[in-house]
Amino acid sequence: MQIDYAHRQSAHCENGVTAGLVTHHGHQMSEALAFGIGAGLFYGYIPFMRLNNLPLATFRVITGAIFKRVTKELGIKTVSRSFRNPAESMRALDDTLAKGIPVGLQTGAWWLPYFPEAYRFHFNMHNLVVYGKEDDNYLISDPVFPEVVVCASADLVKARYTKGTLAPKGRMYHLAEVPSEIDLARAVKSGIHGVTRAMLKYPLPIIGVSGIRYLAKRLEHWPEKFGPEKSLLYLGQMIRMQEEIGTGGAGFRFIYAAFLQEAAGILGDDRYLELSQRMTGIGDCWREFAVRAARNCKGRAGAEDSFPAMAGILRDCADREEQLYRELAVLVG
């Protein structure tokens, strides 16, 4: 049993799954366009939530939100289910595949055996597409891998029912009804509205542009508050959240820059091209922060890599992002 599904590698799993499923059903969509329409760009520093016993930072909206928003904006009806019983969830997966429908799954990356050992970590929000089954093995299009992969049924059950923060609980989803015509221009503008609202107007100080400044204010005092060892643990967590887990700070800015390029063509307005170039520069700014943070973690920090200096980079990112989002908000009206 195998569905004719076109595998495409992407930078981020949920973007790739969303774009892949929409494309499979007849509407060509890039990863960047899925990310933009899905209002995926976000920032939050959430010290009271923990990942590996360290504070959580997020550079994208919560898992599932991109898929949900893209399909809603395009008028696509979907089916999404979670299951208490693993056996029931696998039967539902098999039944859906038997109908010729590729299925998106939320999984725990640690339990996926095709992940190289060096890249395995406890992350429960990894999305992939199952497009077939041979004997007791599932055929998988995992967007972060260059080629399709195979996963044994027992391993896939473990990945679907791993425990911990944001456990997947057997979640599966697929497209049910897809309109023949979609309004991309309206969806693009709506996605931009979603990002500008979240980054500029969220009522909590730990979210959006305010959240970047919130982190900067605290980061510069970590050495005196926590001591050198713990402050480096916190800094290492920021690097992982930014550059390793789910594409992170700089990577998501680069994807959004690509989305703004596409938006210029869809909306017929070259002003988005200039904003795209500036967003790329903001991504470079975030990457500079990561480089300096890595020097600290590796014991190679120079005078220019101090915690106050890194906080200054974050404030520069916040200032540049705030100005860009304000201009975007005016453009989309």
C-alpha cells in the first residue's frame, strides 16, 4: 500500500508537512508560503515552562497552529484526531492510508530510529507524513530529511505515544475537502496580520518584541544571578532553541524573508521585496547572537562576547523587528 506522494525536504517539519499536503491535493505551495499564511513567526521567552529542566524560548507559534491556520485561510476542511489507545490510533492510520490519503502525524523525535543518534533528542512536536505501509513498516516523508524513510510499526507507536511536555497523544491529521479555487492574496494578508498582531500587540511582556527585550534585560544579569556554570547552561539552552530545535530564531527569519518575496509577487507590490531584504538582515543579527553565545559556551569568549554585549544584540534585533512589523501592518491595512 503506497500513495503517490511527492517528498520535499524543508527547513522545518510543520511547514513542510503543511505545504506537502496542500500541494498533494492540487495547490502548489512552498514551505515559506505555508509559514507566512500560517502566521508562524513568533517569539516568546517563557521561564516558567521547562524543556530539559531549562527555560523555554520559542520562535514560532505552537505546534499545529500553522497547519490549522493555513487550511482555515484556504477554505480546506481537515480531520484531526487524538487517541488514548495506541492500537486504535494505528488502525485509524491504516484505514486512512487504505483510502489513498496521506496522513500527518505529531511524534516524539527521540523514538524515530531513522534519526542519527547524534541528532536525537526529546522533542515531542516533530511532524511528518505517512504515505504508505509495507508489511509492518510505514513509509514516511519526513520533511527534514533529504529522502523518504521507513519506520517499523513498533517504533512509530513509541514516537506517537512518548511522554513529557506537549506529548503527541497519537495525534494524526489529514486534508478532507479542498476547494478547486483558493484566494492566495487574501490568505497572505491575513497571515501577515497575524504575525504583526502577535509580535506587536500581545498583552504579555514575555511575548513578541517585548519578549525579546524581556530576555535581553535578564540575560545580561545571568552571571551575577546564577553564577558562571548555570548561566552558561541557560545560554546553551537559548542556542538550542534558536538554532537547533525547529529551525529557530535566525532560520525562521530567513524563511519569513522568503515568504515576503513570494508575497511581493502574489500581491503585486515590490515594497515587500525591500522588507524581505531587511528581514534577512534581522536573521543575520540573530545568528550573530548565537555565534557569540556559542563562544561563551565553548570557553572562547572575548571582550566583545560579554553577556551585556549579547543583550545589546538582542535589543538591536527587537528594535529592527518592531520597525519592520509596524511597516508591514501599514502595508496590509
